[in-house]
Amino acid sequence: MNDEEKIKIVLVGESGVGKTNLIRVVNGESFQEEVQSTISSSYYEKDIIINNKQYIYTLWDTAGQEAYRSLNKMFLKKSKIVIVVFALNDKKSFNEVDFWVNNAKEELKEGKYIMALVGNKSDLFDEQEVPDDDVKKKADELKIDFKLTSAAEDAVGFKQFLEDLIRKYIKNIGVGKGLEKENTFNLNEKNDEENKEGNAVIATKKKKCC
């Protein structure tokens, strides 16, 4: 399978919001309290079975530091799913959501993609600075799906959200196909057949870039 047929998924957002740990737990690795900031980017390549068919997606972890922002546009190229991540205990990271959304839209204006918003660190409720209602309001404003989660305590929930995005991409766009008009979908619009579908991750490879 060539790169055009793979589903490229990129996580973007401020440094320290937990992108690396979200990817780690999807990959079946343990959550780490202290994670070194990502420099440039790295990615995992994974296989997934949906409807008895095998698909390959790449899950990209990008740097959030201001010094590397200009590089992120390069890593966004040909993305099919963009997940903007912020930390619920960090209001500044939430205030920067529009920057990351616009950055992706600017780079992918000729592409066909799905975008989603993820508020991480929901387990730190005593430190929460971003009200749940504000997240919903922002997602409604941007007309994208959202998920409140915790890499530390809700690995299953985030993984399911990610797999739902992949299913929607395959169903509504298709690997190697374009989308005529829209670039977002409501994840709640599942039919009974989809709800019965099973899936399984088969293999994983971690690769580093630059």
C-alpha cells in the first residue's frame, strides 16, 4: 500500500497538552507522568480491521513549541484526519485552538479531511480551567466533533473516538477518494450496522521523522 492509500492522522496543539501520551496509550504503551517534549515529529504506523478489511493508518505526533510551529505545516501535508489537542487544565492551550485549526485549514485547503477537537487531562478535574460547556461551544462554532478524555485514565475512550473517526473517514470519504463538499461528520450518527462492527489492531511500528 502506497502513502496515498494510507490514512494519515496528525495530532497538533500546544506543547505539554499530552499528545505524546495519547498516542502512546493508543499504541498499547503505558502512560508516562514525565514525557520529553516532542521535537519535530514522530509517527506510528498501525493496521486496523474494519468490516473484515485491513486498513493502514499513520498516527503523527508533532511538536507544539512555538519554535517548531512553522514545521508543522509540512507534517500536515496529505493529512486525512487532524486532531487538535488542548489540556483542560491549561486555559492558554484552549485559547490557541483557533490557531491550530486555522493552521491546518490553511495547509489543507485543497485537501479532503476530517477535523476533531480533544480536551485532554480530564482526570485533573480539581485543576480544570476550561469548562466543559466552553469546549462544546467551541466545537459547535468550528462545526467539528470533540472528545473530553484523559490519556492517564481513559485510554479506551480516546482509542474508540479515534477509531470512530477512522470509520467515518472510510465510510464517507474512502481511502484514496475525495469528498465533494464537507470535511466534517457527526460521530453520533451511527447506524445499527456500525454499532455492531468489531475491529482489532493488528500491528504497530513507530517511526521517527527529521
